[in-house]
Amino acid sequence: MRESSACGSILCARPDEHFRRLCQPLLDSSLEPLGDRSGPANLLFGFIGRHRAIHIRSGPGVIRRPAGGAARLGDHYLILVPWSACLLITGQQRRALAPGMVAAIDGDQGFELQLGDTDGEGHVVDWLHIAAAGPPELRRTAGCVALTSGMLARYVSKHARLIVQGAGTDEPLAARMPIFDYIRRAIRDYVQQADVAEPEGLRLLRRIQSFIQGHVRHPHLGADLIAREFGISKRKLYAVVSDHGASLHDMIMEARLEAAHRVIEAGGQKMASLIRDHGFTNASTFYRNYKRRFGRTPRAG
């Protein structure tokens, strides 16, 4: 059975509006200005069956993708290769990506990719959307890993651009290119090596972050609950968090804001109940922190 394929391009004079309107059905994402800065974006995309690829050339901006995509799209994972320095935010984790790094992201994990100023050079990002069960190693690392592998980056970029160009429409392209098996093995090997080298405190911090993200609606989410969950004292909990430059209060606030943001973007829930459901007892506190995080006040569903 032949894989269906297609390709196309979009030139965005105002990427925040055009990308949302034309590409959100494709990638469930948005490309928005970064602060007061923005720039044109040229987006080339292609499909092979349920697998997708996109090649992005953009000025400064923010690529945002909400969490929960797996519920609608089925099992999948994402591979991003930026060819300029940028910042990747997934949950509580912030990763400075150097040019040519590879970020592998679980399909159910929301993320934000901040593309800053590049002295007029612009940004290039290659993106593979792989419709297959994501590597289980991603779940062990809070849904995302960043790999420093020039070989893997070039491999991903090459095949993403081949899909974008519509190559292989005469026969199943995916069958001729062992993209997925190779990427899965690379991720597995990377995480296994990282597990050996990663300090115990950092592994515990990642588990704490994952727990917080999964319990944002718990009315008593805080130091007492988390310390009991991991069988440690509150003193040790605070020490683990602060040793890695984080704040437990900020981690919980960020997770609750991100979860509330996803519900607001989906619509359908009254603001008062949404605020209450996400652990905020004071509406003004929610509005103030929401605007600080997302740059605008929330819109009622």
C-alpha cells in the first residue's frame, strides 16, 4: 500500500497570524513575535503518510505547541534541529540549544522554542513529526532530551528536507529510509549514557518536576505532599531544588500556569472554575502571573 505524500510552502509576512491560521491544523502549533520583534517566516512542509516534516526559515519569534497533542493525533514524537542558537522550554526545563543540536520531544509534551535576534542572519529549523510510539526514554526524562550529535542532526535535516521536497512519491519513502529506528536507537543510547553520568540530585529533581506537572490540579500540591511522595524531608526537598538554581514555588506556579493556559486555549471552561481547578485561591494572583508568563491576560472560554 503506497504512502500518501504531499508538500507545499507558505510565505508568512506576519508569522503570528498566518502560521496560526494556515499551519495549526498541520502541526497544532503557532509562530508568534518575540516581544516587540518579529520577522517574516518561510515554511516548507511535506507529508509521507501520517509522518510530517517542516523546514522553517524565520526571523525572531516564538514557536509554541500546546501539550496534549497525542490525544488527538495518536502516538507520535517530534524531532527539532535548530541551526542557530535558541531556547527550548518544556515544562519546568529550559535548554539553551546550540546550532545543530537535536531535541527529541514526546508528542504529548508542550514546548516553546524561542528564536532570538541573530544579527540579521535569521533562523533555520528542521522539524520531523514522527507518527509512531515515542521512545520510552523520553518519558523518563520529563518528555524531552537534547542531544549533541552532528551526525544525527545532519541525518534528521537531510530526511526532513527530502520529505519537504516531495521525494519518493513513486514508492513508500518511509520504507526506504530507516529514519525512525535510527532516531530511536540514538535517543536510547543517549539517555542510557546520561543516566550513568547524571548526578543523583539531578535525577531526583527531574522526577519531582514530572510529579508536579502531573498533579497541578491537586489542591494540596506543595512541599508537604511532594516530600511525602518521594520519602524525603522538606529540608532535603528544598535543598535538591535550590542546588540546581530553581525555586519550588516557581516550579509549581509555572506548571499550574502552563496547564491553565492549555485549557484556556482549548476553550469551554469558565474562568472562575478554571482558576480554582488549577490551585489558585486568588484570581488577581492568577491574572498577574499569567500576564507575566504569556504576555497577555487570559481570554475566557
